[in-house]
Amino acid sequence: MNRSDTPAGGAPSQFWQIQVLPECFNVNQSDKSGAPGHKHAEISQCLRAAIITGKYSAGSRMPRESQLVKKFGASRPTVARALRTLEAEGLVHRRAGSGTFASGGSNGPRSGTRTLALLIPDLRNTEFFQKIAGEIATMARVGGFEFVWGGSGQPRLEADVSLTHGESLCRQFVQSRVDGVFFTPSELMEGHAEANKRMAEMLHDAGIPVVLLDRDFLPFPQRSGFDLAGVDNVAGGYMLGEHLIKLGCRSLCFVHPPHSAPSAAGRIAGLRAAMDDHGIPWSRDQVFEGDAGDPAFIRRLLKAGPDALVATNDHTATLLLQGLSRRRIEVPRQIRVVGFDDGGFATLASPALTTIHQPCREIAVCAFRAMIERLTDPTLPARHITVTPRLVVRDSCGAYH
């Protein structure tokens, strides 16, 4: 876990980077000075997040005090004090002779009184974010929060994905005084960087907690002072690069569309690290920015003579497959192609895409818990929570040929 003191955007000047392995979400925290916080508060915060995110459903038995003593390395009176705090909040109740049971987030004092909102202007175009949004909406409902999808209280995909509309939604959230916003900065549009920064600052100036999903709005590797939950893009890029190198590839090119999110730069950094580790020269000329659906772009790409193409996402990889097919170039026999995301494009493509699986539920859980902790303690340093990606091998990389 690394802590950086780089200030950004007027938000908290410190942040922690937390690596999260799949199915593992327990994080021990300390205050900004590095000294441990009050142990009972740490325990109650951890259990509160677990109840609200659904790990302990209403009526389920909580761990025994002796188990919590061992888990947190605390005394029994400290554990008892943490449970009393949760009981006062209506999150747990005790039964004499039986133990402590979760009441569910809907019975707490926040029930029906707090609103969380989703700000993903281009949600309708991204299956990956639709999955994450759905998971967050479910956890919000279980936790007793009202949940706003963009400009609606009902799940829907916005017809208007412009930056202007995104800023309009942001103003609505400020006017209606929502309690927290999950924000995915826009990409692929000219002027997106400035608009994303304006939206984030608008929410911050209004005192509304923000948890970024998947990406920051500052160029990689810079970090703003907001909580962020997403996949480890550098690790994902490294996995793809190492896999292709082990298959014999030596000329790897990275492909992304114009105005890509900072996550693309993280994936490039991982690919470059893999090549460096295997003694393969790297040049910025191996990064191609353009429309993968444009035949002229495909021609320019092929002039570089790559034996493998690493696409920034599965949509771009699918466009590459189509463009190569039109030129009668066989994948993977003549050139290998890999993607990133593991959405519907990956299995429907021909050949099926080797890609990086982004664990949507794990990202959603980390984001939701970060929001709950931010609402509970606004003084926490901003955290960058990265979930470990997983390589999914299919036909497009040639591993099975």
C-alpha cells in the first residue's frame, strides 16, 4: 500500500494506493499521520461497510466477539464498544444467549434519507460500466439509499452523452444536494479533460463526496485528490505483453482511439514494462492513435510490421479484427490481436478475443465501500483502490494454434 502526497484539484492532498486481490476487500487503515486510529472506530467502520454492502444480510449472524477479537487484534471491551456503536445506528441487534445479528442497512438512521447518484455521461455506450452501475445500484438499495441514475431515479441509459449534458447533470446533483456521486470521467471527446475537471470541482466545492470509477481525469500517472476504484491497468497491460512475448512476439503495437482515458496510458506502461523485462526494445512509435475502423489507419498500422496488436479495449480490438479481415489478413496466423475488458465483444468476435477480464462486481464493491467510508469519515485521505485483473486466453492470440 503506497501513499503519495501529490496535491491535485483542491481535494485532499494525500492518497493511498491499495491493491485489492479478487474476493479480498479487507483494508487496515490509519490516519494521515500514519498513527492508528481508534480501534473501536476502525472495527465499527469495517463492519458497517460489510453490512451496507450486503456481506451480512438482514437477519444473518455476525461473527462472535471472540472471532472479532482475533481478526482485529483488539480487546474484548473494544470489540463490544464497536458493536454498541453499530447497535445505536440500527445496523445490528443483539439477542440474549444467541449473539449479534445484522439488521440490514435499511433499518439504520440513514434509511430513505440519503441519496447517491451516478454520473457516467456515456453509460449507454459501455457494457462494462453498465454492469458496475447495476451492482452499485443493488448495494445502494440494500443499504437503504435512494439511487439516481444520471437524471432519473429509475435505471435508464442517457440518450444525450455530450459533455454539456454531463455538466448539466452535475449541476442538478448540486442543486438537489445528493449525498455522494459515483463519477466516471468522460473520454473520446474533444475537451473532455477540461469538462471532467469542472464537474469534479463543482461537486467538491459543493461538499459532495466523489468516488471515481475506473479512471482519473488527470493524465496518467498523475492522481487527483478523489477516491478511485478500478482495475490495475498497468498489471493488465503487463499480463497481455508477457503473454504475447511468451508466444514468440517481438514487435508489439498498442492501439487506442483519439482522446482516450488515462487508463490507456496505464496499459501502455504495463506493456512497456513487460517488454523491458524481456529485453525487447520499446519506442513511442509503437503506440498508434486513431480510428481502428478506418481502412487508412489499418494500412498505416500494418506498415509498422507488428506481429501482435494490443488494443486498449475489446471494442477497438473488434474493429481491428474486422479491418484485418477485409484486407484478408488472418488472425492469429499472420498477426495476433488482444483486447481489454472481457465484455460481449470478446466472445462474439471472430476469432474470439484474448483479453483482460475486469471484475465488475469487485470494482463496484470497492467503490461502494469507499463511498460509505467517505460519508462516515470525510477526513480520510483519498485512496486509489486497484482490483487485480485476470488474463482470459482465447483464439485471437494464437495460443491454441
